[in-house]
Amino acid sequence: PLFCIWSLNMAPKAPIHHILTLLFTFLPLAYSINFNYPAVFSFGDSNSDTGGLIAGLGESLSLPNGQIYFKQPSGRFCDGRLIIDFLRKFLIYSLFLTSYAAYSPVSSVSVILENELFAPIFDFSSWVFLVVDAMDMPFMNAYLEAIGAPSFKKGCNFAAAASTILPATASSISPFSFGIQVAQFFRFKDRVLDLQAKSKKLNKYIPDEDSFAKGLYMFDIGQNDIAGAFYSRTLDQILASIPTILLEFESGVEKLYDQGARYFWIHNTGPLGCLPQNVAKFGADPSKLDALGCVSAHNQASKLLNLQLHALCTKLQGQYLDANITYVDIFTIKSNLISNYSRYGFEQPIMACCGYGGPPLNYDSRIACGQTKILNGSSVTAKACNDSTEYVNWDGIHYTEAANQYVSSQILTGKYSDPPFPEQMPFLLKLKF
């Protein structure tokens, strides 16, 4: 098999035309890719929030959040980029390749046969996102972030941390539940169409009209409905509530379909029992834990939610024959990462990188990542570990950029999706971690 070994580490300042020459060597393969969405519209919780909750509530995040990639807090509850950041860059990259291939002849460059001497660690971002990084493409802007002249040309992110599928209550951390996010999208769409009808001056900042019909609608929400319920309900009560949760989700998807949405990308929820926050609160009794040290009840609830969500996606696909609904099994990807962490270069599968308390969890619910508080009469700070790339978990609730990058790479293999799409990803030749 052919394998390209060029990476950002080897050529960090390579001219853009050299980058393009390398990438376009594989353009004959790119014609079969069907990921050229003109825009992405995202709905979800902190797994895909790029600053919505922080902007919406007027709060702030402090370092070390954002330290790896942005070098400052970015509104993301992470040390760097999220799964949606990686996926969206790939989608822009795919659209760019498809467009460029139609107009530009490409000369071939040499490639290296893979053998034992040339088998370095394959850097996912070096290949899939290299051209997009070099072109300085913007990240997905939060709908609620008004400062900094945000561009929504390629889509808009309505996700907000702590959001639930079910409507928010007086005790909810986030008021931006799924129904509110869908309503925000409708307002966004109406405003865009109104502005386009009045003037063309803002066209470089807002989506084209056909982007709403041809764009990709991404969903990653439901984690907080399940995890939050354990604080006041029994497992049986939580399992019994899942149909109600999914009925609310179905209603939102149907409203989007009625407004012209046709391409849906739906993530299931991960293994919630493996989050340090849940292990600390509900895993004091070893009999409540599984072989990986995760809370069994939380993972059981996650699995049942996912089973019924998968069935709902199948139902919706049968109901909307002109739509394309892709279900993505995040649970299996993350479970595999946690159970085989050392194989992928990680050293800590569950313990939080940024927290307080030390091993085995380094998590204390009284003090969040980056905060300094008085605990037991002493001033303490929840600091980050020395190397977050060795950790799967960032702050007890969210994953590190390194883990998000791994999850993204597995999503893009297509084998964890229904329907699968591996035949559409021929240039992802060999991902190694």
C-alpha cells in the first residue's frame, strides 16, 4: 500500500503550493467523496460548544482551558479543539478538494512505499486538515457570540454546554435546550434570508440561501439528560424516561426537516460511566463499577439511550426518503479508546488532566479546572497536568484535544456509522496513533 509520511512536524512552514501539490496527487480519488456540504449547522452540548454558553451567560473560562491549540480560552471546555472542530475542517477540506479538482490539472509527485523503515506515527491533522490550516480557515462560530465580527458563511453553531434535549428547568445550568437551539436556528435562517433580500454586502459573512437545504445538520446532545438525572432518580426511572427524551429530539428534527433540512449527522452519547465526575460521585462502592473502573449504571443508561436513538434514526430515514440520516456510534469509539488507551499513545484513560485531588481521579466537584478556591482552610488551584496528550479526559467531564482527535479519526473511517461510508474515504490510507 502507498503511504505518505510527510507531516506538519517535518515541514511546519511548507509553502502552500507544495502542500497543495502533495494533496492533489490523490485528487482522482477525491471525486468519489460525497462530503461537499456548503455549510454545517450544529446542535448540542459541551461536546460541540465553541463558545455558546460562555457568550450567552456572559461568563468566562480561564486558562489552562484552550492552552494546547488556541493558547487562550476559546469558549470550549477543553485544552484545545473539539470533535466538531476536526470534523468541520475536514468537511471544508473535502469541499475545497472537490471544487479545485474541477478546475486545476495536477502533476504527480513521488510517494513512498510503506515498509518497516518508513512507518512513523501518522499525524491525523497533518494530512486531513493540513491544507485547511494552511489556508487559515475560520473555526465554527457560536450563534450567541457577537464580538469579533464572526463569519457564518460556512455555518453556525447553536450548541451550548450543559444543554439537554428536554426543556430546561429553573435548576438547569444551561437555558439553551435542544428546542431553544432549533428556535435559534429558525431566527438565524429568517435573518439571513431577510438580509440577503435587502443587500449583497454581507454575503461573505452569511450562508447562501441554498446552504440551508444542502448543508449538514449535526447533533451531539443527550449526555446531560442522562447524567443529570442520576442525581435525583433511580436507574429504572431514568431508563423509563428515555422515550420521552427521544420524542423531544424527534420533534426538533422534524421541525428542521419541515424547514428544508435534508442531511442529518447524529452522534449517540459516549460511555458516561467512565467520566471522572460520575465515578467520583457514584462509584465509591466498587461493586458499582465495571472491569474498566466505570460506573455500570451510567453506561447501561447510555447504551439504552443509544439503542433507541439508533431505532429512531432508522424510523426517520424510512419516513423521510429524500433525506440522508447518518447515525454515528460515538459510544463504541470512546469505549474502545478507554479500554485500549495505551495502544493509542495515552497513559491515563479515566483520570482527569486538569483538576484537584490527585490519583486515581484527580477530580473534586467543588473546584473546576483553572479555578482557585479555599478548601478546608487552604487555597488550592485545579491545575493542568504536564502533558495533556497523555490523558483521555481533560477536566472530569470533557475529553482532551488529543482524545477528540482520535475520536474524529475513527468517525471518518466510516465504519462506526449507519449507513457506513468507508468506500467514500479512500485518501485516509492508514491512520496510526
